[in-house]
Amino acid sequence: MIIVGSTSLGAKAAVEILDRLPTDVDIICTEEEFESFRASGDYADISVLKKHPHWKKGILMHKDTQRILEAEIAGENENSTSLLLDGLANDVRPVDLLYTMKMSHRFLKNSPHFHKTRRDILSLRKVAAKIFNEDWYKIRMEETYWYKHPNLSTSKEDFFADDGVTYYYDHDWLHEQLAIDNIPAYRTYLKDGSEVQCDKNKWNNCFFFTKLCGVAEEAAVLAYERSIIPFDTTREEMFPFALQKVCTSITSGWFREFAWENYDKVFKLMADIPEPYIKTGMSK
């Protein structure tokens, strides 16, 4: 069994580094070890053996302390959990193991812990935490992000086809209305001859402000298309959710990396931009 969550730092270090006292215990263990916790009589089942494409999870609650024990149960295959139990993490600093674990799921789709994970990662970087094993980190990410991400090597028509969204306005027209600078930022790094794919070399040559605008505009368009226009919600309410999507599941690669790293700057940028008038409430 290995303690892999914030509890592994110890109470004092967790408060000093993460500015909070851990409340739950996160472990990686064998199925036999997990069953021994259940059989001890000290715990009540909350969620037992919840399936994941690459591992199982069991969640127990201590009957006296009400403290949650979340166990990731190593499978029979040579996956990330079993590699840790085989001794890969021996002699690894707790801050490095915790940092690696959190980095491996920072882009997790629809995670309720997005902001907590991001704050913890930035705090761990301040104490020079690092990835303890790049090969294990890669395996862990492959297991975590088992679902598909958008394919940008396609036409605009195919990219938006069958996504379950009713589009009341043309996507590019919305980009024009929500552009922060003179033109939509994505045009400055759009790949020649493509309608949706970006050019990394062009991106690298963009001003930092243009990159921030690119992320902010993608999130704004997403918020308008999915919520503000059809359901008459507000940008103040929906932009944070859309920005989180841009930082996790609707983009990938270097664009997503930049968005995640600069979430706070993008959020502040949009807060200072006046909201344009676009007819909303169109589903009513």
C-alpha cells in the first residue's frame, strides 16, 4: 500500500505547502489490502470497486472519524498502479510523487477538482517538486485520458458535425463578434489551407497577448454557443466553465498546455473586456 494524496506530506507540510489540512486519505493498494480495510469493521462502504478503463476504485468512510479513504486498486496488468506497488516509487520524495500524480490528471475532463488540482500543482512547484519518473508519468496520462480529444485535421463542417449542439450563429461569425483585438486571434496562427487546425510555428511567433486572446476567445465562443445564446445565461456565470473546458477536454497539445498554465491571466483579461450584444434566449 502507498499513500499518494496530500496526506502523504504530513499535516504540517501540507498546511505549509498547500495551505490546507488534508481531510481524505488517498492510497494505491492491492484488492486484498482493500478488502482487509472493509473487513476490519472500522469503515463503511461509500463506493466499492468503481470501474475505470484501467483501474478500479473503492471508497470507504471511517465510522468514527468520518474520514474518507479512497483506494485505487492495482490490477493484474502492468499498469501505473501495479508499477508503483512493485517499488517504482521507493525512495521518492512525497512532494515529487504527489506532484506527478496531480500533473497526470490536471487535464481531466469535467473534473470537479480542477481548481484544487491546479492550485496544488502551482504550490508544489514553489518547493521545487518535479516529475519523479517520466516513463511512469506518460503511462499514467495515457490511462487517465482514455477518451478521445477533438481532431483538428479536418474541415470545419466535419469538425462541428454530430456534436449534439444546435448552432444559432455561424461559428466564425461569433469569433468576429467576440474578438478582443482587431481580428479573431486564431487567424494569426491558423494553419495555411486549414479551417480549424493551428500552426505551432505561427503560434510560437505570436505575441503573448495574442495567445491570451486566443484562449479567451475560444472559451467565450464556447460559452455563447453552448449556454449563453440558447439558454440566456450570462458570460460572468458561464465563462469560467467554458475556460475550464478549453484547459482540459476540448483542446489538446501545446494550446491546452498554454491555456492551463495561464488560466488566471486569461480570466483577468476577459473580466476587463466589455460584453458585446448578441441576441440570446433563442431556445425559448
